[in-house]
Amino acid sequence: MHFIALTSIGIENLLVEELTDIGATVTKQTVGSVRFEGDTTLAQKVCLMSRFATRVLMLIEEKEGVNDKDSLYKFARLQPWQEWFGPSQTFAVDFNGTNDALKNTQFSGLVIKDAIVDYFNDLYEQRPNVDKQDANVRVVARLSRQGVAMYIDYSGPRLSERGYREGQGKAPIKEHLAAALIKRSGWLDNVQQPLFDPCCGAGTILIEAAGMARNEAPGLFREGFAFERLPSFRVAKYKELKEQLAAQITDPKLWLIGHDNDANVLSKAVDNARRADLGDVIKFKQSDATKLTSVAKLPGVVISNLPYGERIGSMAELVSLHSALGTGFKKHFNNWKLALLGMDESLFKLLKLVKLKRYKFKNGPLDVVLNLYQLDDKQVSQSSEDKPALNFEGSMSFANRVKKNKQGLKNWLKQNDIQAYRVYDADIPEYNVAVDVYGDSAVIFEYAAPKEIDDVTAHKRLQDVISLTAQQLNIAPGNIAVKVRKKQKGEEQYTPMAKQNRTQVVEEFGAKFKVNLFDYLDTGLFLDHRLARRYIQENAKDKRFLNLFAYTGTASVHAALGGAKAITTVDLSKTYLKWGQDNFELNNISNTRYRFEQADCLKWLEHATSQYDLIFLDPPTFSNSKRMKDAFDVQNDHIKLLTWVKKILSPSGTLIFSNNMRGFTMDEVGLIGLGLKAVNISDKTISPDFKRNKKIHNSWLITHG
């Protein structure tokens, strides 16, 4: 009989070897699948024993020239379906592939379903029912250029799910891929040697390794294979097969060690190992992979699915981890073999190790690479000092500039109690980033690289920037957020990036503010408006203050601390208004005349009638939010905007008008026509940490003429 075993890309060769060892005759290998021949007993053995297959299908028939609805129906109608199930059983159809005539897989599946139903109706005058979720038998059809192949699902889906893994971390490794790493690592050549996973997560690699070393068939304790529901299934022969496989399990002395820094994930690993009856075999410990120490007196093998974007908080942590791993391996793992899985080759280079081999795989939808290394005296003798591994020696110019800038700002920061500030802003063109410090944390904003710089070089420089920022500012990599600056359109400005819900409090001029460095593009505090906020605090005494496009209400906090008698804070976002209220609570501000209003500021202005003595107006450069009446452009529309604001500015009132549009030009003629006069105070609102970027914003004091 003919069968096909499915697997992930990159594992096909290992599956061929495994099927041959089990006793199957392999007839064809294609991407993601291997065809083999054997009787039903052998196919059942494959289902029980395979660590590399994800599914086994039994071929009913394949035929060329089946390429439209009529030929597909006829092909399915002529199969002897009573050999696989009866009219009283349920079935389902899975269809894969499309062409010009069969454009929809659901439609093609319905054609086959109709053919099967008609077959049983003609033969027994009884129609079997379809059950998409839990069918007794599942029919699988695959359309190719040659024609259609029809199969019966023999194993049932997801052979890779062994049953021991109920808990898992982020982006877990698939069990059959873990088995492939173990096979490729060479550890199975001598299972007496230590096996160590420094980032073990839920323990999948170590549990798979134990099963392979013990010669334990992974499906031995699985319940409900699809073949058990077929008419050809024989309970006695299947029981005998399982007894034979159980008798082949060995009990070698294993030395398996798993470390992870996440206590929650590690507890899941312990539970998973216990479910796999390996609770006493694998030694788990909470430990930071950036601080590797020796784990065994004898050399062995390190196998690990290193964290990448889906598994770790920030890019800064990834850079720090790989640099530290390289140092740790050289210090404590001489003569060990390493088998490390990851996504980004540039991160592997931070290990500063020469690889022996490289294998490409898929972990679910993700393209991943397994690199093999052999640590020896030559590799270990390379520099392993506790300093960042850099891609470019020239990156030290960035480090020196950060150090110089920080020293230059030291006295000013101390005198003004400022905890959030910019320490670097593209000072060196090749290192086109901004670095902002927030207490014991930092944000790195990556600007677009010049056209002559390729993406790979820019990415490597960013890695150096991250490592050196952590070093020069003495900030833990986990507290460094890395973001790409780009224009935000409409409601994108309110869209979270990747929810971590990490907030902290920073101070300036006696005011406290909540900031969130990781969940949004902006942090909740515009650092460049610091002196404008101080001006508001110094001039708000007994004033009626209005804060438009208020964001998180920081200017309103300063107005309250300055003694404003009434404050109105207006913004479109509920999230930011709630954030503003949190800032008021942080500063113990409470007053019934301090109000927060959620509104489209342009519409709000059209209908506003109250008078205000001090107004802060910092509109977006451009906005096309669906909740706004028209697209807004600050250059084209600022006179219209100021026309509305004039109506609510008290006769002796002051408007602080600001925006961040580079090249903005105030329409002075239009302003005179409104009876307003403006004084440009941009230079006076640029604080020392922004002196290198004097075009960061434009500011005016506007009053009645």
C-alpha cells in the first residue's frame, strides 16, 4: 500500500532516514512530504514511532487530467468508499490546491463531498453525514498540475503533539522540529554526555531528547489514531505491536539540564516533564542566560531555541543576550558542541563564533536556521572580555559621543530635577538614531538610513548602538525600547505596538508623569516641549487654561501646579485622557474646575464659547482620522484654526502655538488680518538636550493685536 508522511520544510531528509529504519520503502521525497510503501501494520508503526512526521495519509488513488468540476466529481464518485467507512459514519473532506477551473478549495471539497454522498445513496439508499470537527473518517485531496491524489487520513492530524505539553511559552518550538535539532546536533551519538539548554522555555527540546535516548515511541501512549476507526483495523495485532515497542524502551543514565530566566515558563517545563514521566530525569533551574556558568565537569552538547522577536521583550535584550552568550560559551564551555536555532543571522554573528554547519527549517510559519559550532581552544582563545561584541570598530565614536553628551547635561539635569532627556540625536550621520533616557530606562528611535547605506549595514550599526547605549548609560537591556520613527496616519497614532503594560514615573520641574516606553510609538511625554510646559506653570496663576490636542495632559499638570483656577483638557483619545487623569492623580491634583473632554478638537473649537486666559495649542502636522470632519494640514489650515481659537482667547489672554512641522511658515499676513500678533519663541523653548536639533519644533506666543 502507498502512504505519504508529511513534515516541515527542512526535515524531509531526516524523515526519509527514519522511515527506512522503521522498515518502509521510500519511493519519493518532495518538499514537506515523503512517500513510502508498506502494509497497514508498518503504517501503524510509523504513526507510533515517527518523531519527524506530522501526519500520515493513505493513498486511495491518483489520476492525471482531473482539473475541473466534472472530472473531479467523476474521479471521486468511482472510488470504493465502502472499504473505508459506512453510510452510518461521519466524514469530512480537506482539499488542497487550486487552478483556473477549481479556484476555491471549499467548492472543490464540496464537489468531492457530493460525489461520496451520491455513491452511498446509490449503493445503500442511505447518506452519510458530514462532521467537519470530529469526523470518523477524513478524506484528503491534493490538486497538482498533473491531477488529483485522493487520500484517507491515516494518523489523524498533528502527530507532532505528543501529549505532554499543556503549558508553553511564547513562540514554542514544534516537537518534531525539536527532534530534528537533536538529531542534527550529534548528541544521540553519545547520550551519556551532558545536554544543556540555556533557554529551555517549556522544556520541549530536553523532553524530546530524553524520549529519543530511551528509544521511546512518541505515539505509544497517544489515544485515538485515525486508523483505529477504519474497517481494516485489527485490535489484537495493534495491541501486539504496541507491546513490542514498549519492550524496546531503554533506561540509559541521562544528564539533561534546562535553564530559563522566566520562572512562570520554567514551572510549565517542570509540569511537562512530569507528564512525560521524566520528572526525575531533567534538572531544571531558573537562571539568566546572559550570565552563563559551567553546568558540568565533562563536555557535552548545548541545544537551544534562542529567543527571537516573538519570545522576548525587546530588540535590545536580543542583542545583549547573543553577545553575552558568546562570551559565556567561550568562558565555560570549551570542547562543547553547540546547536543553536534562531531567525536572524546578524544576531548569530554577535556570538563571535565560527560555525561548522547551517541547516534551514520552518518553525510553524517562521523561517529559522540551525547553526552548529564546535568550541575548541582556538575559538575560546578569542577575546571574551565583558565588553559588547561590536560589528564595527567605528561604533565607538557613537559611544564616545553619548558619554560626552551625558556629561555635558549632568549639571543642568541635576539643577532642574529632570529625569527624562535626550542624550543623542543623530550627532554622527552614520548612526542615525535618537536616544532618550527615562530614569533607569531608555528609548532608541531609529531614523531611516541614508539611501547609500544598505539595510544589513544599518541593522548591524543599530545592534552596536543598542549594546553601547546599555554600556554607556548603565541601563539593563531589558529596559531599552527600540522603535522605528515613521509618519502616523489617522488612528495609527493611538494604536499600541506590542502590549507589555510596563509603565514608570519620571519627574521634571517638580511634576511627575507616567510614561510607557514599550507599548506605543510615543512614550506619553514629549521631551522637546519641556520649556513650554515650564512657561505654562510659571504663567498659569489664577488663569483659565485650555489644553487642545492635549495627548496625556502633561501641560495641564503644569498649569495645575502653577495655580490655574480652571483647566479644560481636550483630546480625541480615551486612552490618552485616562492617562492624563492618571498624571493628575500622581501629582495629587483634584479640583472640580479641572475637566477632561474627549472630542475632535477641530469640532470642539467650532462650537466653543467659553473664554480662556492661557491656551496651549500643539496640533498634529497632519491628520486624516475618520473621526475628524476633514483632513487637517497644519501649514494650510493654521489660520483657519487660529480663527476659531481667537474667539475663545480672552482680550488679555495668551496662546502658546506650537507644531513639529519642519519648514513650517507662519502666515503673518493672515495673522494680521485676524487682529493677532505673534512672537517667535522657538529658540527660547529648545532646552540644552535638543540644542543639536533646533528644528525639533516651532513655537509662538500669540496675543490680540
